[in-house]
Amino acid sequence: MKLSKSGKHVFASDFGTSFYKFGPWWLMKKGPDVVENRGYFPKISKVSAEIRGITPREVIVGPEVTEYLESRADLTRLHYPMRNGIVERNDERGWRVIKELVRYGLKKYYPGEKAVDGTPFNGFYVVVSLAAQSPTYMFERMFSIHEEVNAEEGGNLVRAVTIIPQPLAVAIAERATTCIVIEAGHGNTQITPISRDVIRTALIPLNRGGSDSDRIAAQILRDLGYPELAREEKFVRIFKESVGLVPIDLDKAIKWAKEHPSVLQSVFRIPGTAVEVDMGDKVWQRFLIGEYFFNPSHEIFESYYSRGFTPPKDTLIGGEVIPGNVSLAEAVKRAIAKTPVELQAAISKNLILSGGAFNWSVPPALKGVATDSPTKMKLMLSKLGIETKPKMVSDPQYSVWRGSVVYGMAVPETLRWNWSTLEGWHYV
Ligand SMILES: Nc1ncnc2c1ncn2[C@@H]1O[C@H](COP(=O)(O)OP(=O)(O)OP(=O)(O)O)[C@@H](O)[C@H]1O
Ligand SMILES: [Mg+2]
């Protein structure tokens, strides 16, 4: 990646519900740095900190957090600022975590007076990518956090900040101008028709993501008799990723699994732990974990709902209620219907899947029953009369970050932030 002539040093920050992905343009080939989007608020008192010779800090972020997690009780001091891609306006702890992450990321890559390519460094041009449905206060808060961090760290860290919707960054990374991007991470799924820019009136943000597969996986663990394991988020996620399967057709997959009990692996040893889970004759439930993300309205989940398991929350958008358990295909259909008729064919043809929640793989022995995300979407949409061949980005968890770097390079320094177009640089 070449620097723009002016020597603009772009730094991109993708704030996700589970991960903060960040780094300067010179990581473009390698991919962004990643830390969990969370902070730890230590109890340690000033006095005891002085005695132990450490500086007391209000919040810890990044890899250091692990050092503080000595006991289970400490988990209550751990704060994850985002729910479904959004930080609540009044979540002061959450905003403290975001600010610390901003500081951590920028300082880690601060090159000094000269950048890696020998050109003078006068602060980063920071591209912050946020969920497309982010309310205005998130924009304002991001600007002020960067101003504060820059002032507190000597004034040469940040030059300017801009903000881009995550799905638009994906479209830029994929060089697509007319498309639908479905960006599905841990906490939210943005079904985003794009024609040069995001068609905001057609955007459908769902309160759904990989975390919903985690919830059903946790319920399955409880039903199997592992309630302790089900309580530990990290463990549940590892379990989900290694055990979950996306069925081509859920009913057929379950029938097949019951008829061929020995083909599906049912005992799982979780890497890096001493834990073993035996799914026994419930091994068919592996398919529920994948299906749930795509279609929580499948009737099989009724038995979960009637036991108090809650479906994803509804979305209220432009006066319309999108049910939380809507199938992804149905949501895509609704988003398409909200775009001008003339555009509908063109955008439906180009469906781009991105984000970790689509990252499912298919064990070779299960090719006839399990499938990958693009194929699942294709089949579901076809049933609704939409024929298209969805494409998955090559690096689903990093395409937002990559697109943000490209975007930052392209926005001219002279373009000032404009609240009506939501474009340009906000100089700090
Ligand atoms: N191989 C995999 N199989 C299943 N799920 C996976 C796999 N790899 C990653 N995931 C899931 O992807 C999610 C993280 O994706 P991503 O990094 O895109 O989310 P995020 O950016 O933190 O959140 P969001 O964009 O929703 O705010 C997690 O739920 C994770 O478990
Ligand atoms: Mg994300």
C-alpha cells in the first residue's frame, strides 16, 4: 500500500462487540492488531499500589487484563462496553473502556517524529468504523475521546478523525459500489443495501450475531449437564466454534444425525483446557448452534422459548418492527424491498457476507448435510424467490478494518467533517 502524496498516516479502528481491531496503514498486508473490546476496573487501592510500586490505574485494557483475572469473582470487574455494536449513552464505564482502547492502540503504533517510511509524522488520520445504525452521540463521543487522548498524550498522536459505517468499509474493501453487505459480528448483523453510499432508509440492523449462537450453545451445555461450563463465556465460545455446524436443511440434518450416530463426533476435548464434553445421543444438537444464527424462527426453537430462553430482541426501524427471530433471508428480502425498484435487481445480484458470525466451516465428512454461510444464504433466499450467489469476503473478521484504511487514504485532507453528509475529517 502506497502512502498518499501528502504523507497522510491513516490509522483504522474497528469497534466490535467482542473485538477491537486497530492499526496503522503499514499493517495492511498483515492485518490489524486485535484485542478484546473490554476493560478491567481493578480494586487495588492507592496505598497498596504505592507499596507494590505500581501506578494505580482506573481501567486496564489489552493483553494485561488477563493478569488481573486471578479469580472468578473478578469477572464482575470486567466491563464489555458494547451491546449489539452500540455503547449506551450513559454507560460511563463503557466510554472509559473505549477511551483506554483508543489510547492503547494509538500509543502502541506511535512512530515518533518520523513514520516507518521516513516521512514526518504529525499525528494519525484516524478512521473509526462504527455500526451503520450508530446514533449521533456515538460520533460526538468518538471525536471528543480522540481529542482528549491526543491532548493527554502530548498533542502529536491524532491529527484528525473520521467515521465510516462498517458495511460501507466492507464494500470499499471489496471494490463493490452496488451491493448488499451483510456484516455480522459477535453482537449485531447489519443488512445494508449500498449504492455508492449506504441506503440508510433500507438498512436493517438486527440484534443478532455470533453471541446468539453462544447463547444456544450455553443452553445446550446446561441441558447436557454442564452448567458450570455454560457460565463461562470464553469456554462457550470455543465450544460453539469447534462444535457448531450449519445444516443445509435442519430437519434433514437432525434425521440423518439420529440415523448415523457414529459419523458425528460427540466427545470434545477443549484445546488448552482439561475439559471434556460428551454430547452422547444429543450430538444432533450441533446443528442447532449454526442454524440459530440464520433462522431462530425455526419451529424447533419453540421448545427453548417456552422454557424461558429468549429470542434476539426486535428491531424498531422507521416505525416498523422487525421481529428479533426473523430469518436472515427474510430480513434481506425486506431490505431489498425498501430500495428503489430500479435498483433491486442490481443490488440483489451482489450479496457480500462479512464478519465472524459467518465464519463456519464444514468438516469434509459432513459435506452432504452441513454447509458454509454463502451456500446457506443462497438456499434460504432461493426459497423466498431470490436467486443470487452470495460471496464471502476472504478475511471476514478484518474486512471492515481493511476497507477503513483504504477509505482513509482516499478522503482528501481538505475535506472537513460535515454533519449532514457524515463525511470528511474532524481535525482535533
Ligand atoms: N470459526 C468460527 N465459527 C463460528 N463462529 C466464529 C468463528 N470464528 C469467529 N466466530 C465468531 O465471530 C464472532 C466475532 O466476529 P467479529 O470479530 O466480526 O465480531 P465483532 O466485530 O467483535 O462484533 P460486532 O461487529 O457484531 O460488533 C464471535 O461470535 C465468534 O465466536
Ligand atoms: Mg464487527
